[in-house]
Amino acid sequence: MSHRLRMRGRRLGPWGEYVNHAYARVLSLPPLIAILSPHPFRHLIPLILSPSPMSVILVTGGSGLVGQAIKHIISTSPPNSRFGKKDNETWIFINSSEGDLRNPEDTKRLFEKYKPTHVIHLAAMVGGLFRNMKYKLTFFRENTLINDNVLWSAYQNNTKKVISCLSTCVFPDKVEYPLDETKIHLGLPHESNFGYAHSKRMVDIQNHAYKEEFGCNFTSAIPTNVFGEYDNYDLEDAHVIPALIHKCYLAKKNNTPFIVGGSGTPLRQFIYSRDLAKLFIWQLREYEDVEPVILSVGEDEEVSIKQVADAIVEAMDFKGSYEFDTSRADGQFRKPASNKKLLSLINKPGEEEFRFTLFKEALQVSVQWFLENYDTARTGVRK
Ligand SMILES: NC(=O)c1ccc[n+]([C@@H]2O[C@H](COP(=O)([O-])OP(=O)(O)OC[C@H]3O[C@@H](n4cnc5c(N)ncnc54)[C@H](OP(=O)(O)O)[C@@H]3O)[C@@H](O)[C@H]2O)c1
């Protein structure tokens, strides 16, 4: 059999053969160096020398609580580490100033502009209990439009992977606890936020349908209550931790009592935004299934609202009077979510270990961030 090289069925001349041979040698150089090198890390040489495909990771909702945390972790972790930026990655963080994701044309334009290979989809209409109760249709409609536009544009642009962000609010109101990933569709969500919850649940349906019909690799994450730097502290609209931080700040500033709504006894699982950021980066790189993953601390790490308020009082060094307004509703006593699936997957031998930050430590830095950034934070106060 002739060893002469052929290109598209044509025989190459001597010059062509020389070029082709040289090219083949260059391609085989990294393994050759690896075999000859005495260095213990020689197996890494081919990886270093052979170019890996570029990834463009688009983070929607990049200016918010979770988006800012991902930006922080990816840029401050050691480059090429488990949670740091890899050399072959470009990370793009967008918010509504670049385009309104409720609008299909804006969404299409953003996907055509950045051509993301991967998307972490965080953008959403988000709010506390009061806003959820008041604007059920708006929460349903806006989030449904945003999610549909993002997933459709990702499909149209051959995006390799999308992780969308759900919430433990999507779970049924009447269900056997603890919540786990198999229980999302087993009953109606709590009526206080059924617009937001139904809309977010539909993302799981879409992910399965995109996979079955088009073979897409779309999945979702389900965080519990998130807190941290860049939270929304607007008292009209905030979740419990940022609302209490802001209230305690005002009580200290105005020398008034710090009043916490309810009895303080309900228990909740809170996740620090920078821990959540690491888990999103893990899910992006190391998790390849359509089924969602609950991203949360364990059920044994539930914290009462009183413990939250105590920790804020301590972090704020608040010395004034502090009381609970028991005339205000408490909400559900507890709604524990299991993080068993996450724990079974996240820590592997040879990989950098993931650990949750202690609640009090994370709360301390969040309060500090609020105090240092009050002028620019989302407080709803005209400054
Ligand atoms: N916070 C929690 O406790 C919690 C708990 C569970 C799940 N989640 C989920 O986590 C994700 C991130 O939440 P977050 O707390 O980081 O929210 P956030 O701080 O309120 O940030 C929301 C982000 O979405 C963007 N956005 C909103 N509407 C948009 C639109 N029409 N077009 C383009 N961008 C838009 C915002 O951009 P602008 O800054 O330009 O407005 C912002 O970047 C959400 O999907 C949320 O449902 C949050």
C-alpha cells in the first residue's frame, strides 16, 4: 500500500507531501514532548500546547446579587482553578441596559452579538413577598417572556449549554418535606407568589422539551434564599435579610427601635451569594444533566429569623431597643430543602474542595458591604 499522502482523492506533489508531513509532525509534537519529558507533570504538556476550543459564557442578570457574585468569584479565584477563569473562556455579564430580555428582538440581537457557547441565565423580575402578592400577573408574564426569549435564542444560536435559575418558591405548597429535585411539579405553589413560581417552574418543562425535541443541553439550578453584596435593600421590595439590614441601619441612624415583623421563630435556609456563585460555576463545567440541582446549605443549617436579626444587630453594633412585632404574619414555619444531590456530586478527589461559608461570617461581610456602599446600593431611597 502506498504511503503517499492524498488530499481529497488527489495525490500530492513532493512539496505538498513535505508541508503535510511537517504539519503532521507539529500536531504530534505535544504527545512526543510529553513522552520524552522527565517532568512529573509531563501529561499536562499536550493540554497546554494543544489549543482548546474557546468558550463564551454569557451571564444574564449580571448586575444583580447573584451575577455580581459570579463576576467576583470568576475574577478573583486563581486563573484556571476550579472556580477561576480558564484561559479559553470569555465571560460577559449583561443587564437590562444592554437589552430588554422581555423583547425577542433585543434578545436575538444580544445572542447574535456575543455568540455565547454557554449561558448562565439569572435575569428575572425578582422581589420580596409584598411585591409578589401585588403583581402576580406581571411576575408571571415578564419572567415567562424573559425565559422563553433566552432559551429560544440559545437554541437558535446553537448555544451548547444553558443553566437557568429557578428558586425553592417553585415547589408545591402542600408537599412532603424535605423538598428535593423530584417534587417540583407535585402540587400547586404557595398562592402568595404563584405568578413567579409558575413561570419559573415552566423553565424545567422547557428544558426537558428542548432536550427531547432538539437535543439541547439546558438545565436549571434551584437556590434557596440568597444574600450578600449587591443585594436589593429597597424596603418596598427586599427579601428578609436585606430588609432587616436596612431597617436596623435606619433604627441606628434615627435612634428608633429596630422592629422585626413576626415572631422570629420561622426557620429558613440561606445561601451566601459567593458560595452560590461557585456552585453555578461548578454546574456550568461539571454537571451535564437536564434535571435541576438544589443549591443550598443543608437542612441542619436552617437559621431562625431571630438568629438572623441577632446577627445583624451584632454586625451593625446596634445598641438601641430591638423587638418582634407578633401582630405581623410569620409565613410558613419551615420549608426545608435537601442538598443531598449537590453534596453527592460537588466534592471529588483531586478537585478543589467546596465549603459553605459560615452564616455569621457571610452576614458580617454583607452588613459591612451595605455600610460601605450605602450611597450606591439599591435602597429605594433618593440620595
Ligand atoms: N435573591 C434571592 O434570594 C433568590 C432566591 C432564589 C432564586 N433567585 C433567582 O436568582 C436569579 C438572580 O436573582 P438576583 O437576586 O441576583 O436578582 P437581582 O439582584 O434583582 O438582579 C436581577 C438582574 O436581572 C436583570 N434583569 C431584570 N429584568 C431584566 C430584563 N427585562 N432584561 C434584562 N435584564 C433584566 C437586572 O438588570 P438591571 O440591573 O439592569 O435591572 C439584574 O441584573 C433570579 O433568576 C432569581 O429568580 C434569587
